[in-house]
Amino acid sequence: ERNALTAFRDVTPKLADGTVIEVAANIGSLEEIDAALEAGAMGVGLFRTELLFMRHMHLPSEDMQAETYSALARAFAPHPVIVRTLDIGGDKPIAGIEFPEEENPFLGWRGIRMCLDRPDIFKRQLRALLRAAVHGNVKVMLPMVSEMDEVRRTKVLIAECAAELNAEGVPHAMFPLGVMIETPAAVLIAPALAREVDFFSIGTNDLTQYVMAADRLNPTVAKLNDVANPAVMSAIEMTARAGVEAGIMVGMCGEAAGRPDLIPAFIRMGLTELSMSPASIPRAKKVIADLKAAGG
Ligand code: PEP
Ligand code: MG
């Protein structure tokens, strides 16, 4: 069984009409690159940058971040690596950022909300990403987006960073900008968001907990925390439709992206990128290849 799956490692999964489905890896450090390549990852669909910030007793410098993102880009080039900007909140404190006491950290000051309030931290990361984009196929996505203004304000900061790097004579390149769709608000404004960004990546881990109003860490409500619930599937379908109509790529980077029972439905909805734990990649490739064989 394991050996049979290994055969799919080097497969580029395509649909009957020739559309390539990118099966990519979710990783959180450079140490995971080899396992992802070994599993057959066609790039990285989610690089979680939190670990970089949690590992040290101080915030990572721009140079250190630029080196990390560049090494990631080089390892997978020409495949894309999608780096998610810092997604941290009061449930995971880090050195160098003071978080307020919050009754509901999952509904609080986290992800893009925190970053926009701390442009000193956010711009350091954006500058590092612009510098890394010279070294490969870097894309950037924003976590926890719930209103258009967050995207617009981020674009202003990116333009400021690019202008600064220009003035300093530091090599850099513009990257495609996407948003994670992981709040119900983002789903409901997806048609408008799709006109502002280059791609969507659906974060089913959070989208499920927010659509179902069921804490993803609370075992008592685990039964409600199910992507296959019709309410969540409907939110995914609405997102896919908005993205497809606007002509942007729609992918998924929540754990559900690797579920063999759900992949056919996601593909029917129009998703063309699925990012998952490296261990799930060979099977996902097989599921997609089987769809084509079945005429799907
Ligand atoms: C998600 O919410 O689906 C996701 C991929 O991000 P995280 O699990 O890091 O919140
Ligand atoms: Mg999330």
C-alpha cells in the first residue's frame, strides 16, 4: 500500500480537461523541506511563519527572515511557495509583542488585526518577503482577513516597503498577494475580495470553527467541528464560485485539503491547489489521478 502510493510521488495530477491540480505542502520550518520534497510536494501552499517568531527570545530580524524565506523559495523553485504573514494571537504569546488579556483569543487580536496595529513588526516581514521574491516563486497570503480595508491597508504598507527598498538600493521583487478565507465574513465578501487579490486559500481549520461556532480545541463540541457539515461545505462552495468567477486561483490549506473523501467535491467546486501535511500528499495525488481515470 505504502509502496503503491510512493509511485504517485512524481505524478503531476491533471483533470480530464488538462487542468493541473497543485498538491502542495503545509510546513512551518526549513527542517521540513526535505520531507515535503520527498513526499512529492509541488511547492508550499502554507508556510506558517509563527515558529520563526516563537523560537527566539526576541523578534526575528529582517535579514534573518529574508534568508529563511529565500532558502524556502530556492528549495522549491520553480514551484510556488505561499508564505503566510504572521498569524499569532493571545493564545500563543511570543517574546517582543505584548498581548492584552482576552476573554476569547480566537475572536481577538490576532493575525492581520495584530499586524496592522504593529506596522513595525509587519513591515519588517513584508520587506523580507519582497527581498526573498528575487530568489524564487514567492507568494504571500494574509490570515484572518474579515474586511476589505485590511487588504487595502496591507497593500499600502507593501508599496511603502517597496519604495523604501528602492531608495536603499536593495534588490527586491513584487509578489502575488492572496488572502486566506477562514472567517465567515471573508466568505460573505468573497466576490469583492476576489477583485482585490491574486488568489484565495481556504483555511478550513478556522473556517469550520467560525462557521459552526465550535471551538476547534474543545473536545466537547468536536462533533460540530466537521468540515463535511453542509454549512461549511456551502461556505467553501461560495468561496470557490467567487474566485472562479473573478478568474483567480482558489486553493485550500486547512487539514481538509488532504481528505480523500472530500477532494473530489473540492475539485468539482473549482479548487486547483490543495495544500496539506506532507504525509497526505501521495494519497491525495492518487485520488486526483483516479478521478481522471473515472472520467471526472
Ligand atoms: C486554517 O485555519 O485552516 C489554517 C490552515 O491555518 P491554521 O491552522 O494555522 O490556523
Ligand atoms: Mg487559520
